[in-house]
Amino acid sequence: MKITARLCLLFGWVHALKPSLPTNNAEISRRDAIKATTAISTASIFLPTTQSLALPLDAPAVSNAPPAVSISAAGKATLPKMGLGAWAWGDSLFWGYSKDEDKELEQVFRYAIENGVSFFDTAELYGIGRSESLIKDFAARMEDADRQKISVATKFAALPWRTKRGDVVNAAEASVRRLGRPIDLYQIHFPNAYANEAYWDGLADCFDKGLVKSVGVSNYGKDAVKACHSSLAKRGIPLSSNQVQMSLLYRGPLDNGLKDTCDELGVQTIAYSPLALGLLTGKYNAQNFPKGPRKKLAERLFVENGPAAERLLDSMRSIAVKRGADTPLSQVALNWCIAKNTCVIPGARNMKQVKQNLGALQWSLTKDEVAMLDEASKALPSLVPPEASPFPKKDKDTGLIMFDS
């Protein structure tokens, strides 16, 4: 698919945001976005997923939950092992959200914080601003002591018509209004074909204005991370993170040197889609495919690569059963990402899912188990090849390679 078509798929569904996003409203207008729901099908492969397998409701509370995000005075964020992704919170276009879910989403929010997971990742595009607004509403109804534990990351959408550093500042100001708080980690959501250097200046401006406490990027390749890190350093601001797709079915950042580059620069990796759009939960197989755009991915995994996929799942099952007969495969998948020194951000839309996700923090993989999973995962091709990405590969102004994983 040509890059223009990919961009249309990625950006068409947010046409309602042009040209004035952000707005002063609590949420961004959804008026025209409903017309383009199918566009998310492609873009969703490269955005955080909330699919997870349920644990029993009486699952024990986490005993070794990570601390809240800590941020130095210089703006360097230290992220926990796990946060929660909030893409599905408010997103009716892809996840079928309705306001009837708000009560349980608030229970999920409270449970996570009460059990030590207080880092939430959202974006201005999630629910066209609704996700950010929900976090504000949920936090406002908590006791002050619990509210102080919360850390929120959100993202600037690098849409084609946004080409100035001031666009980043304006978007951050709107996100702050929707969140009702300063932003703990502000990220460029994905590369643009132009204006990337202006975005980095915009991130630095946001930090200097006190709108954000730390800054990061998302879906950036090796060269782009290096360039952004260098640009921010000239302003005395550290690049805290790079949020990328990573799972047992998508090893790109590990195999192409991106994770190593981030480690060398002191840039933490946030792993999204750690459950590979739910395909690593054990819920699906060659006889049971998910509906919608994920069906083709499941066919590729379970039909075209059936034997290798089954070997990976068998390895996961053998590890899970050692932790207890009811341990879900998804906890194995999450712990593999954690073992790779990432902050993993699965999502949760109900109490079963949040308890299952947080349960992964109750145990960890041994070195031998990590090696076994590595061997099994390397036998499979990437679930989604990087060349299928909707993101621009290169900045057309500078020639800089922006996306390679």
C-alpha cells in the first residue's frame, strides 16, 4: 500500500479534528469521525490494544506492584514495570465503547491504583478526547491521597496539517484541560512526513512552560530517536521514552537494534500491544478467530504459520501451568515484555481484565523461560511487517528515517 493511502487510513477517521484541534471543549468534536470507522482497522495494528483474557474476580491483589512514575527536576521520567493503556476508554469507533461502561471503567481505574498500578497511558485521539476526560472524572472522585499517586501519559497527534511547534503547545494545553492536571509524560504519537523537528521544539516548549513534566516519543525508529534525543539535549531536556509495538509476535525493536539504541541513550521503552491484539491470550486458535480486522492476522498466525504458532503457545502453556493451573497465557506474554526491560501497558475494560493483567506482577520468568520463549518466537515471522505500517518512513524535509520497526 502506498504511503498516501496508509496516511488516509490513519488520519481519515479523525477528520473532525481538522484544522482546529485542540478545542476548548471538554472533548473534541466527534461529528464527522463516525463516517470513517473502518480506517482504524489498519492503524489499530500499530496502536495499543486492550485485549486480555479474564482472571477470576477473586484473584489475589498484587503484592509487588511497581511504584508510581518518578520524574527528576531535569525532566527525566522513571517508569514502572506496568501501566494501563486507555485507548478503549471512550473509543466507540473501534472498541464499541458506550457510556454505560463508565461505571465499570471507574472500578478498573480505582482497582489498579489501589493495587499499585497508577500509570495510565492515553492520547488526544483516543475516543476523540473522551479517554482523557474520563481519567479526569475518575480521578476527581478519588480521595486526595490516592489521586496523588496517579501519573498520566498522553500523546500529540502528528496530523499532516500540524506543522508548527505551536501546534504541539496548543494540543498540550487542550490535553491539560481535558485531564484537569499537568501531563506527566507527553509523547509525539507517531512520525509525520514533515515538521518532525518542529515537534521536538514544541515538546521542549511544553516542558519549559510547565505544561508537561517529561517528554517522549512513540513509533520512532533508531535514527529518529537519536535525532530527537540530540535536539532536546540542546535545550537541556532529556528524552524519557519511546513507545513501540512489542510482543512475542512482534520482535522488531529487539531484532533491529531499536531497543539497544534506546538503552544506550537512556530512553526507556514502553511496549504497546504486548498481547498482540489478543492473539497471545490463548482465547483464539485455528478453529476460533476473532472478528473484524484481527481475523486476517489470526489466519496468518494460526493457518499460515500453524505449527510454529502452536510451539510458541505450548511453550507459554508449560510456563503458565508451573505458576498454577489457572494462570492465563496473557500473563506469560506480559512477563516476557517486562523481562526485556520495558514498561508494558496492556489495557483493561472490566474488572476481570484488570485483575488478570495486574496478576502478571505477582511472578516473573526465569532466564531459561525467557530463552525458551525467545527461541519459539523467533521461529515466527512478525505478525505485522514494518513495511505495512501506516506511518511515514522518512521526513521528506530532512531525509531522516523516522520509522523502521
